[in-house]
Amino acid sequence: MAAVTRSRWQVYIIECEGGSLYTGVTTDPKRRLAEHRAGGCRYTRARRGIRLLRSRRCRDKVEAYRYEWRLKRASRAQKLAWCKKDWEP
């Protein structure tokens, strides 16, 4: 029997300087956060003070991108509620 492997794909939200929120997908949240802090993304390059608010593991890459798509269309209030685990898209 094949071993069950856990997906490494995760959706995350980070808060940037000024309170703006950035939603993304990665296989390594710690590495991706470091990249954002180093200016590795056009959006976060101009917005310092970055901190991870929440990440969520998905079954696979497709699920992660679909979940990200729903989160990106959510309101700011909904995204903040998701970060507190009070709302799911």
C-alpha cells in the first residue's frame, strides 16, 4: 500500500505596513514570508512591516489556488475573520 503524503500547498494572508492584506499560495510559508520581507514581490516590496496572519494547508495545488481565488474576492472584514478562524469562504 502506498504511503499517504500530506500536501505542502498552503494559502496564506500577510498584513503589510498600513494594514493592507496580501493573499498568496506557497509550499513553504516561512521561506515565502522571508522573500516578502526581502522585497521579493512587487506588492509587498513597497509595504514593509510584514507579518503572517494565518496559513491553511490544502489537499493539493489546485485546491490551494481555488481557495486563494475565493479569499481574494472576500471583503477585508471577511479576510480578517478568516485569520481569526471565524469565517470560511
